[in-house]
Amino acid sequence: MQSTPAAPQTTQLNSQQPTSQAVPDAKTSPAEQSAAPATPSVEHQTPPATELVEVSESILPHELTPIGMFMAADSIVKAVMIGLALASVVTWSVWLAKTIELLSARSRLVRDLHRVEDVRSLDEASKILQQSGSDIAILTKAARVEIHRSQDAMNHDGVKERVASLFSRIEAAASRRMTRGTSILATIGSTAPFVGLFGTVWGIMNAFIGISKTQTTNLAVVAPGIAEALLATAMGLVAAIPAVMIYNMFSRSITGYRGLLGDGSAELMRMVSRDLNRAEMIPHRIAAE
């Protein structure tokens, strides 16, 4: 009769068993709990592009503009850039001054050549060119002076030789006057690229020294120093290329001017020859009369 009360205890244990099994199901498993924070949202993974630009700009030591690179450059590189800038200023100053000089001298020479083109004697040409300051007027005056000094000479061929020698000296002096100041253009054109290259080598050397000190190869840190160095080469080319072109232009202009002056001296030599022949014929005419 004591075994009858055991049945309710079994039933009670069976009724408590589903409750204990339902508790683990309601809780989150440890794997799921550890996996939950491992998947952050996309917004936290990639920052906006504007933030990246601001960060990269904050890394740069200065603005990558010509003025900013010049101000941040080494003292040697600054000296090179200043020298090249002054060379460029000299180049354009010489261009302006020599262009005005060559154009005015050429216009005077062409005008006076047209004026004496149909003149028959040296005295007449001297009167026409009395107020002119061109080189053809200088040749005319020099020829008259030499003929006056040699008026007692019996050999007219010697007079012609002396006049021709005087003309060659005047033409050489005019050529030297026209080429004065242009040699500096050749100097700038030949040396400016190498000066700029020296500044570039010096700047790149300093850039590598800065890389070794900072112990980083980040392009945002390395690029400004290399850009400063390359700016020196760019300035050297800016100074050299116009200098070479202007020098060649002046060489052609001076060669053309010398050609015109040679034509004028040849015309004056014909006048001298005619005047000497006339002077030689005067005694024969007097004797014939």
C-alpha cells in the first residue's frame, strides 16, 4: 500500500522537464553573442571622401603652388630660383631694348638707302644725308674726309683702297654695336638649364635626407620636397628657352642689317669711283681747251 504515492512524483518530474529545456532555447548562444559585434555597419567601415581629402591635406607640409613651394624650399634652392628669375628678367629686358634699337636703325638705313639710290656724286649724297644719323651717313662723311685728305694723291687706286678699308672698319664697328648685349642671351641659354638642374639635384638630395629622418615613404610626405626640386628645373627651362630663341632672332636681324649696310657701302664706293674719274678727267679737258 506504500507504492501508490510514488506515481505523482514521477508526474511532477515530467512536468518540470520541459520548463528546464525551454530556458536554454530562450537564451542566445555564445557563438551568436560573439558574432554579433563582429559585423559593424558599412558607415563605420568606409569614412566619407571629404574626410579622406581633409586628412590628406592635413598631412601636406605646405601648399603645392609655385609660391608655396618656393617659400618652403631650401636656401640653396631659393638662391637658384632667384637667380633664374633674374636671368629671365634680363632676357626680356635685352629683347625689348635691342628690338627697339634694331628696328629704328634698320628703318633709318632703309630710308637713307632709298634717298641716295639715284644720287650721282658723293657731295650730293652728303648734302642729302647731312641731318641723318644712320650708318650710311657715317660712311658718306668718312668717304668725303678721306678723299679730301688724298686730293693731292696721283694714284686714285690707292684712294679707293683706303676708302674701302675705312668702310670695312665702320661696318665692323656698326656690327659690334648691334651685337652688344646679345652675348648675355647666349650665356643664359647655355647655362640656365644646368643651374636649374643643380637646384633639382640639391632639392632631391634634401628630400631623401628628410625621408631618412621621418622614416616614411608616404607620398604625401615625399612629394612636396621632390616638387620643390623640380620647380628649379622648370624655372631654368623658362629662362633658357626664350633666351636661345631671342638670340637666334637677333642674329638673323643683325645679319640682315649688315647686308643692307654692305649694299650701302657698295653704292658709295661707286660714287667715289665716279668722283675720282671726274677729277681725273678735269686736267685733260683743260688741256684740250
